[in-house]
Amino acid sequence: MRWDGQTAQHQDADALPGLEERGSVLERWPTPGFDGASFLEVTARSALNRVPGQGFMRGAWTINPYRGCQHACRYCFARQTHTYLDLDAGADFDRRIVVKANVVEVLRRELAGPRREVDAVQLGTNTDPYQRAEGRYRLLPGILRALAEHGASISILTKGTLLRRDLPLLASIARDVPVSIAMSIAIFDDELQQAVEPGTPSTRARLDAVRAVRDAGLDCAVFAMPILPGLTDTRAHLEGAFAAIAEAGATSAIASALHLRPGAREWYLQWLRAEHPRLVPLYDRVYRDERGRFGSYAHPEYRQWLRERIRPLQVHHGLSRTVVAPGTGLSAVAPSNRAVEARRARQLPSTEGAPMLAATLF
């Protein structure tokens, strides 16, 4: 979706007479009950995105029905993408949500036409598909059905407990195509969680969602990430986190250090300086290089220290079924045997050995 084709001033040569200037914007309004959020409905040109470049996500097919995210996580790596729409990466990202109102229709058309070769799709790689807006727009059931009917495997990463609404549908789909579900739960301190992720469901609610996924007969990974240096990397916090994840019945759990891309970096550090100024020197040590430049990834030494702290907890709680995404220091959930067997039985191209995308929401 390109923003210059979504504005009200855009001249649409294919529009009906008299509607040329309406472009692909449908409607925009503040919505009661949505805490100051406003929605901009657009008619998207494409539903499926293929990740370019040489990173560990290269070649992956993704769907993002929303741009911007009401979860308002201060560290969200996707914040910078809002600036592509001439909106800011801070408050606009949290409150001005772009909704691809026709995404299901476009997806079905793409799967039947030029992108019929798509066999695996990731949801939740940019902004959360189960953010609060989904309760109003209900786009996910149509997306899931379209993918299942096409025979594409489905991976979902979310912080949203609204996922529970679609569990009967996902359980039904999983009988025919591989379904992978991961719940993101980064912070196991209620006060800190509300300060850093003010729009998300509580940690307890997300653990309950993990139990619901397991009760529905599906595997559920937990992404206990990002780990926030000086805040959630203590032994006590991590031990409590992995114990709670195991008690909820998760089938695996992974964790990695905070990733601070431009956009997210400024928003998160602004909060850190205001609320935890004593930690600013620590972040300088962990993220700045020898030239004083602030990087997106924590230093390799810190990531290694963190892995050595996390790995025994994964093993102790039986949550260690993981692989590592090359070159990133990020772990990812390995595909379950059931998913691999289902794909083989249907004689679809194998995804065995390809990690489910990790940390892409952060």
C-alpha cells in the first residue's frame, strides 16, 4: 500500500464518474470507546507482502491488515513505518490506525491469480493483527479462511487476547494446514508492563490465552521478548517468567534482547530518560559502539550473556524446542512434528528447518 494512492486528493482514473477524487480512502473518524484512537479505512491494492533484502526474513510472505498499533509498546520496531505515511512514529503510531478494509477481497484475488504459489504466510510480523481494532473490523477470520482454502500454512504472532475468539476456527483449519501460534509476553511485572506496553492485555490475560490455545489442541509458543536491559534481565524476573510460561502450558519459549531501530529508539529512550534515568549509562554501554554511534542491536557480549542466563531456564522448564535465526542472535520456534507431518501428507513444499519469524513485532 502506497500512501500517495490513499489520500483524498488522489486522482483515481479507474473510479466511477464523480468519484475520481475520493481515491481509496473510505472513511476516517474518532470512534467512541477507543480511547482517542482514530481509524483511516483504505482500500489496499495488495494484501500479500514479500519481504525483500538479505535478512533472515527474506522471501517471507506476510499480511498486515493494520498499520499503526493500539498496543502502543514503546519499543515497537514498526514505529518508523508510520513516517512513510507522513505520520509520526510516536503518538500517531499508537492512535492513528490505518485499516485495509478490503484486505480479504484483495487476498482472495491475489491467491487465485498472480500469487497462487504462496504456500506459507506470517501474520504479526509488523503490527499486531489482534490489536483492539480487530474487535471492530473482524478482518482475521476472512483472512484465515482464505489462506486455509488456498492451502497455505499460517503463522501468527500476537500480544492480543482477541486471538481466543478465533480459536475454534484455527483448530478447524489446523486439521488441513499447518498452524503455528505464538503469544508475545515480554514483561512479568504488572506496573512495568503497563508503563511500557500501555495498550496491551495484562500478562495474566495473555498467559490465560496460552492456556486457551493449548485447550483447543494447538501448540503455543511464547516469545518472552524483548528483554529490557536493567529492567527485565534480572535472574529473578527471568526465573519467574519462564516458570509462569511453563505453568500456562506453552510448548516452547524464547527470549532475546531489546532491538532499538530508529523510530522505536527515540520513543523508548525518551521514556527511559524520564522514568529510569539511572539506566541511561547502561544503555549507552549496551547499544553504542566504540565510535559512540547508537546501534539497533545490543552488543554481542550482552546477547551472549543473556543467552547463557536464559538457556538453563528453557531446559529446566522443557521449553527449549528452538532454532536460531542466522546472523541475528534471535531464536525462533522450530516447526512442530505435527505441522511438518501435515505438510508432507498434503505433498506441499516443506518448510522444515525454516524458523518461524521471531522478534519481528519488536
